[in-house]
Amino acid sequence: MEVDLLLHSASQLLTLSGGPQRGSELGQLGIIEDGAVAIAGERVQAIGSSDELRETFEPDVMINAFGRVVMPGFVDPHTHLIWAGDRADEFEARASGATYMEILSQGGGILSTVRHTRAAEPSELIAQARLRLNRMLNHGTTTAEAKTGYGLALEPELRILDAILTLDERGPIELSPTFLPAHAVPAEYEADEYVGLICDEMLPALVVWWGDRRSDTPLPFVDVFCEEGAFDLAQCQRVLGVAKELGFPLKIHADEFASLGGTKLAIELGAISADHLVHTTANEIQMLGDSGTAAIALPATPFGLAESEYTPALKILQAGGLLALASDLNPGTAWCESMQFVIALATRYMGLTPAQAIAACTVNAAAAIGREDVVGSLELGKQADLLILEVEDYRHLGYRFGTNLVQTVVKKGRIVVDRSRDGFR
Ligand code: NIG
Ligand code: FE
């Protein structure tokens, strides 16, 4: 049988097959030693031993992955991909003792990025995000969620959403869009007033806009930043309640700095994920275990802020929760484009094994954005999104950090990154 691509002789082929991995099940990599994948068009045609697949298939292109790990592309389920400018000045101030929340309350932080983002042309927003996407792809991310949240008014929020959709359409990284107008209170409003505007005008307008721009795909997620200094529980309840009535799937930023009850709210509303969860109560952790809401941990954020507390991953797993990992890529707390680095942090500060961390940023991360039927594992009929790592043993992910272990990236069956000759130039 003819196929387009046959990748064979992988020392370890990590399939991550069998669906999302809850609680103590986390870490099933589904390893095939001396493994092979046959790809036809954008999809996985077959997966198995190299001997078997070499006999069955006549490929146009063969890749020998001898001595290398092959695995699904990373899914990054929480990013603030689109912004203009940077906050190097704040990073320097924080290094001298200022805190993130102090800076935000003085009109800096998210609001500083909002000023730059509002002033940027769409082409500029796209150009700046493109550079980040290229770095993400080079580090093995093949699918990502991307949020608005640096516009904080209808027109600039839609401009950011449009940039996300444009970048998704151009590829190769697929983007899952999220509308986050409740990211900070813009300077021109009181919090309740702005929440009223989101509920009465922005969300209904988004439904109409989406119908014109992307009627063929489901509505984007709606997310809120439930936090002291951002939006309180009642305000988040209002925004997410209206969003739910309008048919939007939901996400939340909860318990990053303080515990306000956002995780419980997310579970009650049936949100697809609750994210951050550093200061989540024991009761809410228990609730997560019994719910369909995924817990997304973002270890690059406490690391980026030099904080000592991380998401209590093992407690979430003990409760039976669905744990995913993400970068939180943003200009304030975590300018991190590498899921490999996220794994390095999760294996040190969250107590995960390399296998658990890998499952949390592939198959479980796909579930945390509702894409588990298409990406996050290498299985028959799924999208052929995969990585060849320049190491023989998957445990080098996490063990090693600060260098890029990705050699080749295949997205929808096409080789989009090939660093195999980098050393020889
Ligand atoms: O997830 N928490 C809110 N949003 C980001 C930070 C955004 C920023 O500082 O620009 C986060 O940490
Ligand atoms: Fe975030």
C-alpha cells in the first residue's frame, strides 16, 4: 500500500494512545520500541513495529529515526500569544523587589501591554506573534490555545481575535481561540461598569462577528481573570453566566495569587478548564476530581515571578483530576515558548515524573481545549502531528533543560521543521 511518509526505527515511539488520562492513570505513554508511523495525507495511516510497517507500506518518503524518540507534537492549552511591545522594564523592577500586583495597581502590568497593543496595526500584531509562533514550533508545539485580553474594548479585542484566526489559517500551528475581555479593568471604567459592557455589548457583538468571520467553526472559549485586583467572583460569575447562555464554552484563570472561589464556579458552570490553581482550596481540588473540568497548571508563571508555590499537581491527581500543562506565554509573568521547559519545571516543582508531564502536555492538553479527537496522541486516523527528538530515551525531556531537543517537526503530515543538519552547517 502506498503512503506519503514512513517514519521508522524510533528507539521509543510514544503513542499516548487510549484517550485522556485522569488521576493516577496519568503517565501512560504507550511506548513502542523500534516503532514506526505511516502517514497518508494529513493523517496517521498505521502505527506499529518498524518491521511490520516496512513490509506493508511503500512510502514516497522514508525517515529513519534510529536512536531517537518520536512523540506527538506538544499541545499548549493556555497562551496569551498576541500582544505588542514588551515589559523588560517591569522585569527589571521586579528583580529589584517590586511585585506583579503592585505594578498592575499602578497602571502597569497588563494595562501597559494594553496600551501598546491598542496602538499596534493588525499587521504589526501578526508580525510580532509570528516570531513567537516560529519559536514555539521549533520547540515542538504544534497546536496551541491563544487568548485575546490586551484590547479590553470591543474593537481592539476583535482585532486580536482576528489576528489569532489569521495566524491559525496561515498555519502550520493550529490555534484554538479564546476571548478574554475580562483580563483587567481598563483605565476608563470602574470594574462593574466594564463587566456590564462585556455582558451587554461585547459578548453579544462577538456572536454576530463570529457568524460572519468563522461560522464554520464552533464559538471560541470565553475566559475571565478571577483574582484580587482583576475581577471578583460575582463579576466572573456574571461574565461566564452570560457567555454560557450565549453558547460559549468556558475557561477561567483562578487561584493564581489568591483563592476567590473561581475553581468552584468553573466546575459549576461546566467550564472545559480551570487554569493556574496555585492556591485552590482542598474542597475545590476534590470537586475537580469529580468533574469534567480539566486543571491546567502553568509552572512557568510562578517560576517567572520567582515565587515558591506551584500548582499542587499530586493532590489534583489524587483527587482523580484531569491535569494538563501549559506555558501561559505572556509578556508579564511568563515569556516562555517552550513546552520542554514547562516539563523541566513540572518535574522539579510539581512532583511529576517525565512520563506524567509528557502526557499532561499532549493527550491531556488536547482534552483541555476540546481537541482530543484530533491531536495529542499518535493513533489511527488522528492528525499526523509529531516530533522527532534528538535523544534515545524520553526521560531526557525534563532531565535536560535550556537547550532544544526537538530535531524534526511534522504537522498534518508535512515536515515543517528540520534541524537535523544544524550541527553541520
Ligand atoms: O496568566 N493572569 C493573567 N494573565 C497572565 C499575565 C498577563 C500579563 O501579565 O500580561 C497570566 O499570568
Ligand atoms: Fe494566563
